[in-house]
Amino acid sequence: MAMALEMNESVNVFDDPLLECSADPLTGFFRDGCCNTNEQDLGSHTVCVEVTEDFLKFSRAQGNDLTTPVEEFGFPGLHAGDRWCLCAARWLEAQQADMAPRVYLQRTHKRALEIVPLALLRQYAVDLN
């Protein structure tokens, strides 16, 4: 019998309610459209980004092709402009290679801060005035 996955509190980096990242394509560790997470999410899919062509090339070079659809997982493949819940460590890797996509802070889960400092995420924020 499968155990239900318990979700961590659904809050963003500001301790406000986490906003949806993307329903099309449907994203998130739980495929609920949000960057929600829990202890089983070893990749910490917590950073909501706007995917760029440069990032997609970077990710493919790191061995993670995000452009090719994977039908059995319901993954349509990503295109520049899509929003996606990215692994926090992968985002940090991309940032260090000067390939990081922009970030939606209100849509990024608080647990991302365990890997990426808020001050760094703020430098890439799409949703700050």
C-alpha cells in the first residue's frame, strides 16, 4: 500500500502563501503547479523560474535534457518562456556558470533558501518592484 506524500508547509521565500508557478506545463514535485516540496523531494524542486534558451542548453550539457518530451511521465518538454519548478542546486549551478534563468520569488518555496541565499535569488527576481 503506497503511503501518501506529506507536503511541507506551502510558503514562499517571504513566508507568504506560495503562488502557483505553472499549470501549463504542469510543474512541481507533486505536479500541482506549485513548487511545493517534502522530504522525498531529494532534488528540492523549489525555485520557480522563467526558462531561457541559454538555461535549456546549459541543463542539456549537464545531462538533463528538459526540451525532449517524456510521455510516460507526462512531461511535454520545455521551451523558452515556460515557467518551471527547478531544482535549487541546479539553479545555483547555472548561476555560477552565468546561465541562471530569472526567478519568481512569490512562487519559489521557502526551502530553496536552504541551498540558495535570498540575496542571490533577489538579483534574478522577475516579480520585485
